Amino acid sequence: RKEVEQDPGPFNVPEGATVAFNCTYSNSASQSFFWYRQDCRKEPKLLMSVYSSGNEDGRFTAQLNRASQYISLLIRDSKLSDSATYLCVVNSQAGTALIFGKGTTLSVSS
Amino acid sequence: DTGVSQNPRHKITKRGQNVTFRCDPISEHNRLYWYRQTLGQGPEFLTYFQNEAQLEKSRLLSDRFSAERPKGSFSTLEIQRTEQGDSAMYLCASSSQGRTEAFFGQGTRLTVV
């Protein structure tokens, strides 16, 4: 089983749609969780950290379920500028390096 | 210093040659990471430094790859006897003590011909 697995995608949605991405991780001892965004041919950039109680940042909501080892990202009212690849990230078994999922591609169209 | 800096941005090399990449992390970030990314894949962890100590190394990292961070500031990644399969984007990231989120440089794109 891969350390971090994400929805295969791609997700093609119209502007204004709500879209959800899911991610599972294999190491139950993982402590830190993030969503990164990566635009085409650019470096990954931190979108938001994921906290145990769930957290929201504008149109973005992240949830963590430690029992199921599951992370989600919800994007409401999608914008054209949200088109990108979204990477689910957890820390490694050593508690140091960040391990990335393969990413899920989102395409928002007008 | 506003971010992680990587040099060169692009490198084309012939198979069998050695290449070296440099990463300058954000000032005062004591943690530095190297990742490799190919098309359609997420960044793949290669190795990690805390200050000058290399604390973690991926099992996937062959003995042709070596990384250093001699003074705990910039780091170099060397690939010896390059192969076509080494063609990828090599990303460097850094983070500060006590915070695990990492900030990436723009990467070095390696093409082995």
C-alpha cells in the first residue's frame, strides 16, 4: 500500500461548483497533514495545513479523520483560478520528511 | 532572501555525465529536503537534512545520488553517471524548526539525452 493515496482525477467542474478531494494515508503515527497546490510546471505551494478539528480558509475546508486515516479538501464556489493539481501531504514514518500523494488535477471551466 | 533558490533552473546532459545542483534555503531554515518529480506524479522524497546532518534518505535513492549540506546552509545534490531515467524536476524545500510545512524552490529540470 502506498503511503499516501489520492483520488485519481481529473476533476472537470464548472465555475461555482463544489468539489471534494479525498486522501488516505498508511502510517497511523503520522502527525502533520497538509494540502499543497501545484500549478502546471511550477513548484508546489502550501495551500493549508489540516488540523484534527478540521479547518476552513475562505472557500477551502480541510478535514482529518485519524481513525480512518483519511483527509479531505472541499472547495466551494470554484473559480477558474482554482484549476491546478492538489497534493495531499503527510509526514513520514520518521516524523520528518513530508510524503506527497500523486495529486489530483482540477479543471474549472466557464 | 525571499524564498528557496535553486540553480541551475535547467540542465541538459549526456548520459554518463555527472551533474550537480545547488539549493539555497530560506534564511534561518534549518531543515532542507530534496525531492524528484516526474510528469503526472507527486514529488518523490529523496533526502532530508537538519542543519548539516543528513537524517533521512529514501530507499529509492541509488548510490549514484549524493547530497551534502556542509555548513548547514546551502545544499548540493550530485548525480553520477546519469541515466535517461534520471530526467525529472529536482525540487528543494526548506522549513524551520518546530514547523513541518515546507517551502519549495522553483526546481532544476534535468534532461538526460
